[in-house]
Amino acid sequence: MEARGIEVAETVPASRKLQRADALDLLRKAARVAVAKGRKLTEFSGANTTSDEAVTAMLGTTGNLRAPTLVAGDTLLVGFNEALYTEVFG
């Protein structure tokens, strides 16, 4: 992130497990949500989106929020997809 001049406002250590309630809080604040699982990319749009499908997509098999999770403005990125990160961060 530093290589692109992006300032990290908050880092949450992996030892702090973020679960369904945390995912729901993040989802409510986002206008756009993109969830990457391998090469598959699923997008959800609209502020105050709280669909069970979106929350479930954000969680891994353990029930914890997938990593990495980033908030960039009103966009929430869950999981890693190089093309998506390039689009969002240039």
C-alpha cells in the first residue's frame, strides 16, 4: 500500500476475529461491496445493503471475516483480486 502512497488508517491484527456482526457493520457503511474468492468476484451495491447473501459472502468457512478486508472511501473490498485492487487504487 505504501508503494502506491496509500495511507493505512487502521490495521486489525489477525488475532482479533471479526465475525458476522462486524461484517454487517462494515456492509451498512458501504455503497459498493466487492468480495473476491480466488478468481471469482461478486459485487453488491447500494448503501445500507444488509442482505444475508452479502454478509455470507464476506465470511470464510470459519465464520470470520475474510482477509484482507479494506475500506476505501465508500467501497468495501473483501478478499484479494489484483484487477479489482488496480481498479480501486490505480
